[in-house]
Amino acid sequence: MEPRLTRRTVLRGALATVVTGIATAALLGYRARRVLDRPSALVLETLYDQLRQRTCAWLPRARAIAVYFSYLDIPDEVLTRFFDDYDRAEEARMLTPLPLDIYGRFLMSTDFFPGGADETRALAYLAFYDPRVSPCYNPLQTR
């Protein structure tokens, strides 16, 4: 059973995000001021993505995937099958490090990329993506 999301955990997550942001701005000093003085679309998108990652870190895993990819239609059975396979691979210590591990693995395990990255259709689970298990499978490959 996944832990309940309470007001206290949300407030702790918000506080951690604020403290991290202040510390980062203080450490970066001039660079942070320079970037924030002239925000571009890329900088704003990066900041938004980092905020979304930090927010999702406090949520249960399945809910975090749903919130992180809120623009996608993700059926519950896709999440269930993915996390069943993810737990099996984690128990066997078979996971290879990937950037944004759980989010990247989730998209690579579905038909999102082979389906042309169409955000309007529901995702289907193909197989758990792990380059060590099936090194020839590349969901990003263009046909």
C-alpha cells in the first residue's frame, strides 16, 4: 500500500523546494541573477520541469507518473504493469542508470515513441525497457 498524501508532506515538499531554490540562487550568485534577469523560453521551461520533478518526488510512484505526464492519457493498467516489472527488476538489481530514471523508463516502456509521440492517444505498455536485457530494442528508432 502506498503512503497517503497528507497536507504535512505537501508542505514539507513545498518548503524543501523553496529552500533548495534559495540555496541554489545564493550559490550561483551572479549567474542566477543574470539568467533570471533575462528569462528565455528555454530557461522558463527548464525551471518548470525542475519544479515538476521536485513536486512529483513527494507523491506515490503511480501518481507521480500521472502528474508528471499530465498531458498524456495513461490507463491504470499501463501503470500497474510497468510498476510490477519495475519492482521485479529492482529486486533483481537489474536496473541500469538512466537520466530521470523512472520517467524515462516509463515512456520507453510504452508505445509513446514508436507511436510517433502522439499525445492525444492512450498509451499502451509494450515491455519493460532495460538496455541490458534487450540491447537491440530502441524505442527512439525511426523506421
